[in-house]
Amino acid sequence: MVEVDMGQERVTFERVLVEPRWNPQAIEPKWQARWEEAGLHRVPDDDPRPKWYEMTMYPYPSGDLHIGHWYAMAPSDAHARFRRMQGYRVLHPMGFDAFGLPAENAAIRHGIHPFTWTMNNIERMRKQLRSIGAIYDWTREVNTCLPEYYKWNQWLFLQFYKHDLAYRTRAPAVWCPSCQTVLANEQVVNGRCERCDTPITRREMEQWFLRITKYAEELLDFSGLIDWPERIITMQRNWIGRSEGVEVGFSIAHLGVQEKEVRVFTTRIDTIYGVSFLVLAPEHPLVPKLTTPERRAQVEAYVENARRQSDIERLSTEREKTGVFLGTYCVNPFNGERVPIFTADYAVAWYATGAVMGVPAHDQRDFDFAQKFGLPIPVVVAPPGWDGQPLTQAWEGPGVLVNSGPFTGMPSQQAKTAMADYAERQGIGRRAVVYRMRDWLISRQRYWGTPIPVVYCDACGMVPVPEKDLPVLLPLDAQFKPTGESPLLYHEGFLRTTCPQCARPARRETDTMDTFVDSSWYFLRYVSPHDTQRPWDPELVLRWLPVDQYTGGAEHAVMHLLYSRFFVKALRDMGLLHFSEPFLRLYNQGVITYLGEKMSKSRGNVVPPDPYVQRLGADTVRVYLMFLGPWEKGGDWSVSGINGATRWLNRVWEVFRRPSSALGGKPVNEASRRALLRKLHQTIKKVYNDLDRFQFNTAISALMEFTSALQDAWERGDVGADLWEEAVEKGILMLAPIAPHIAEELWEQTGHPFSVHTQPFPRWSEALAAAETVTLVVQVDGKVRDRIEVPADLPEEEAKRLALQSANAQRQLNGRKVQRVVFVPGRMLVNIVTVPAP
RNA sequence: GCCGAGGUGGCGAAACGGCAGACGCGGCGGACUUAAAAUCCGCUGGGGCACCGCCCCGUGUGGGUUCAAAUCCCACCCUCGGCACCA
């Protein structure tokens, strides 16, 4: 017997779950087999109807489908089905993000090969995914760990390389000691590894990068999108972090080193007369060169200490400023003043030039530093009402320049322009734009990923593998080390190769690609997943792309979504694609929790959907998840809550199957007929518009009301057989995208030919949906005092007259004088505004 | 610290300038039953009364705009996400 943890007590399903009465255990497999057999979800490419490409983020095959997957997939399937019923040819594919570290960890821990582990998981998950009853066309499944897919990762890498968008360089990289690999900056969260939460360290090594920064400016342009959440756009904008300013050189020509100046970047060129020191990041290459012999020991100790500190320590905002004087000076190009040079870890090496001009009066960080080291704090931008006294904190706002040579007296905004112009004229600086975003580090020192198709030859150096030799296969006979080192490092058969240029012995690159490379273009592969000649069929890409609607979790805001946008723009510039944005509309569903906590294996509170599906049916689980609340907000899984879904479907099963012939011989009552017809059309309108906008919860509540209306009509027995049949038929059609199996069964049992899922969604008539009588709301001074049933087309004058006559309103008017009567057209509301009687 | 989203019954929520709490969960009462489950019916924001109805209060807090505010504006408090020494 299946047990479920309900907080304190453990309860059996038998005791808490309402029994479904439509036998989902029988009808769901029956219809799934029938759909399969009829090829109902096969998506032909030559369908002339308008296309709709609706995609859900593909899952990582971790082993079992959990309720979070269902929450992502069931509602998006309902939406895709709705689009299909609206008359689109819909592509709603599914695949597996099959490369990644968990497979390798399983190999190290349990001795099972990543390939076996992954393929077993995929097989299990495919079965579970089928149980959702979604319209996935499984002939289009994409599996990124198969050579037929990753071959094209390698091919794309070569195209990027050819176009100077992939390069290799030695750079300090973020290293996760637990995952034993470098990470992209995007994969670091608060100084910890995004995947395993281990504090990261830094390592200098040869790495492969993709030149995403070349597209920084275009990636900031979101105008090609139709509908994206504003917060995702904001997060991307912040991530890219564009700053406009001026890069200026502070001369060090007198020090006799090779470099003639230290370049700094500033957004506040207007404060340059207030510079009283210069700060270089500890990793700045000029630090050793500009250190005097007597300072060397101290500086080296500081730099070494900074290097050893973890990012978490270095990043903490509240710590006191530290730093060391190098013993040398540079020259301020604007006023010729001598400026002492420090190194301090509040300057970060990778941003802009890695050097900061210290303007303590106008930057709080510089102010703190200057105070600590007793440096002068000259004011060059007067704060409002400034009395000439020393500042107690930095003034970072605008103002009028003082003590700034020829620029004195200018407002800061104007001074910025004038001083930038001056710097450019004098050749001491230039306007510059810098970005926070850095190039995308794609190499991983792991086995279970796409091998980077490059060989190293002693004679020819680094040589890309020719396209005809792809794929570079990942060897399956790998030995996994408990140390976590990549088996590729020791695999002779993989390592030894010959140089494609000179045919002499050469060595293969052992790094593999970040799995985000796989997901940066998988939406292109779905259109021709088995093409062996090219990554995608350009004809079909023209026919299907871009993706019209993408849905998935918000956790991919900056990584996957930004990388995909970059890929599409880069491939467009190579002439391989005809569009600039991969995903026109984006919708982020919320997170499903259990007992108020995020589900996770470590907490042991992961809700497995399978027992519920087996017992209550996929339709029930679908309905419950969609009814829970707004999709974007997520919600808490509750065992008692799902009973609401079962009860409703039981009622639907019971009521929709009542034959019109058994309606009872009562004479037809026109008012009853009109009432049911009106409810029907109101429901169609509501469900249509709600499904259109992912508002599943209110769509279902409308269908629940409609079910009750049908039930009432049945009990009255006076609506007529024809209307009863029409109402039931349209009710089933509205149910079809939400609960596809029970809808199909009802469709058959009510005498309709297969299949309900090839039918158009019902349309409503505004005239029939319009109410005949409405409630006239009578307010006195904004408070509701009476409600009167009136004809919907009651003229304004009549409404006002009725309102003033209302006994309840009259009572309120006692001793007061009517000042004004407000009528709200289209609302049937009258507000009587009064003043005290004289 | 900065940016964004959000605070509505016992709970999930709906309404997004015009009847606050639709729909559902839970609870209470009733019908059916030997009994229980299931099902069906009724009630369910708080308080008051001269209780078949009516009145007062009520959408995080305080102000404002409006004939009318959960909804718009300002300030503050709290919760959740993102960024965080970015020059």
C-alpha cells in the first residue's frame, strides 16, 4: 500500500483520497494507445495552417519525473492543445538534456557507466512523461548525449571558431573543488558553485571561451521580443551591466617601466580633479612593476593574501577597506598632480581596466579608503548648500564643479561632456563603454559532455578537427577515478590521434563543453532531429522558427536564455539563420512546494507523481496542478486539495453522460433555456480567454460553475434535448485541453466520432453571453445600500429614478440633501452623493 | 545597500477604479446509511441589533486623489526573488 507523509502522521492513500469513478486506470492507457496508433500527435511539416511552436524546457534525466516536472509540463501541454484547437499546426516537442555531472557522479559512486545510467533514466522518464498524456511527438525526441546530437555541437563550435567567436586563452578561472571543473561566471552564486554549493576558488589555466561580449550591445536590445516577463529582461540587463564613461591614462613614464601609463575607467570624469590616489587590483599586471624595493615584501604579502581569500570573503560588502601603498606615483593628466598608487582588493581585476581613480569626496568607497589611509579628500563637485567645510561622507550626486581648473563653475552633467571632449582632443583618454558580462567559459574538465573538437600537434600547434572527421566520439570504455578527474586524461585511445594537417602524432583536447552549449540550440534540432547531413534543415527552420512560446522556470533567466539569444544572433551573422531572437514569448511558471518548502532530495520531501497518477489518473493530477493557483505563482502540493479535482471530474463524469433522452418529459421553459445558453456562452468566453493567457485556475473554476449549471438544468428538466446535447458537447470540448483522456472517453460515450482532439475549440456569441437582467447597485455616498434586479438595457434616467425610490436608499437620505447622482454606464450602478441638509 | 515581485477569510485564491472573498480546500449542521466512507443539501470574514432584515468594521500600516480605491499616487513595515566594493 502506498503511504504518504502528511506532516506529523503518515496516512495511507486509502483513507484520504476520494475515489475516481470513471476508471482512469482503464481509459488513460486505452486512449494513449489509440492516439499513438492514429498518429494523432505526429506533427507533419507540410500542414498549411499557421504554425505555432510552443516549447517547454527539456528536463535533465535525473531518474524520476517529479511533481515539479508535471507542474512545468501539464499546463504547457494544455496551452499547446488549446492552440491546436484554435486551428494552428502546433509543434510541442520534448527531449532530454542528457549530458551533465550527476551521471558522472553516479559512475564514480556506484560504478555504473554514465551512458547506461543516463539511458536507463531516459527510458524510465519517457514512460512517465507519456503518462501525462501530452501531445509530444516522440519521433522528434532530442537526446543531447547521443553522437547524432553532439556531433552538431562540435560542428557549431567549429563555425564559431572559424568566425573568431571561439578562442582559447590562459585566464584565471572559477574552479569548483567538488565538481573538479571550472565554471562559467554565470554558474557562480554568491561565491558558491551553483550546482553543489561548494565555495569556489580560482585557478589559472588554458580555457575555451565563446565571445558573447561581442554581442553585449545587441543582447541589450529586447525589442525583437513579443512578450517576456519584465523581470527576466531586467535581470539580463543587469547581468550584461553596461556602463558609459571615459578611459583615461595616468602617466607613469617617469618610472622607467615599459608601460607609459595606467589606464583607468570612470563614469565620473567630472570628478577627476578630486583624485587623491589610484588603486590597482591585486592581480593587476602593473602591481609588481610599480612597487618600490622597500615596499615589495609588504605588497607581495598583500597580493598573496588576496589571492588566497575565497570570493565569499572578498565579496562581503561590510568589511573594512584594506590596501598597500606601492611606493610610486603617477600623474593626473588633467592637473599634473602627483598621485600615489595603491593596490587594494576593492578594485576587481576583471572589470574594465582593473584600476580605479580614487575620488574620496565623491565616491563612498574611495572616501572610506582615504580616511583609513589619511589621504586628502578634496571637494570638486559642490553639494547643495555646501559651506566649504570638509565632508563627513562622499557626495555622489550632481552639483557645480569647484577647484577644477578651466571646468570650474560647470554643472557636472555639462562638465562630463566637456571633459570627455578635452580628454579625446588631448589624446589622454577616450570615451568607452564597459560591460560587466565576460566571455562565456565553455570548457569543463569532465568526461560526460561533448568533446571539444581540437587536437594539439607539436609541429602545427592547435588544429581544429575537420568537419568531415566529426563527430569526435566520447569513448565509452572509460575508467572513472574516485578523485573525480576526467577519465579522458588517461584514455590513450582517445588521447592519441594524428594531426589533420601534417598527419604526425597529435594529442586530443580533453576538455568537454558546458552543457549549456547543448541547450543553446536544441530548439533548432527539433525540426529535423534525425538529419545526418546538417544540424537542422533550413527549409524546416524557415517553416517553424522562431519559437512562438517558451515556458519554463525562472532560474534560467541569465544563463540558458542569454546563451540561446547569443547563439541565434551569432548563427544569423554566419548566414545560417534568418531570425534574431529564439523565443518570442516567454512564460515562467512558479515553483511547486510541499509543506511550504522547496522540494529537494536532501530534504526528502519530493512528491512522486506516479502513485497519484496510478490511483487518480493523469487528468486529476493535471486538473489539480492547474487549479492550484496562478501558474506563475506556483503553490503548495496538498493531498486533500487534490480531492477537489477528483470530485469535480466525478461530477463531470456523472453529469455529462446523462442522455438527453432521459431529460424528463417536462415542457421546455424558455427562461431556463436562455439561462443555460447564456451560461454556456459566458463559460466559452471565459475559458477561451483564460486558456489563452495561461490562467488555468480561473478557466477551471468557470468550468466548475458550468458543471453546476448543467446539474441544475438537469434537475429542472426543462431546457430541451437539443440544448442539453449542445451544452454537453461544448463542455467536453472545453475540457479536452485540460483533461484529455476523460474528454475523449466522454466524447465517444456521447456518440461522437474519434477524436475530440481534432475538433476546433467552441466559439461564443457576445449576444448570447449577454445578461438579460442585471443587478442595479444603489450606493449612497459610495456605500452599497440596495440591489435591484432590472433589465440589462435599462436607460440611465430610469436607473436613477429607481435608485432614488429605493426604500433602503431613502432611509439613508433622511436629513440629507442629494447633491448629485452618478450613473456608471455599462456597470448598472448608481451612486447618490449627499451633503447634510441645511 | 540597489533593482524587481508580492502582502485579501482558518487555507489555496477571485476581483485589478464601480456589489470584496467567485471557484476550491477545510470546518459546522442536515439528508441517505445498522454504521462508516462516498454522495447530496444548507451555513461558513469579524462584530452588533429593536435578527424573516438592517447597521458598523474589514484587502500589511499611515496619508492622499476620486462621487467611488484591494485596485491609482506618496511614505513606511514585512515576505520572497535577483544583483551586490562593477569604478
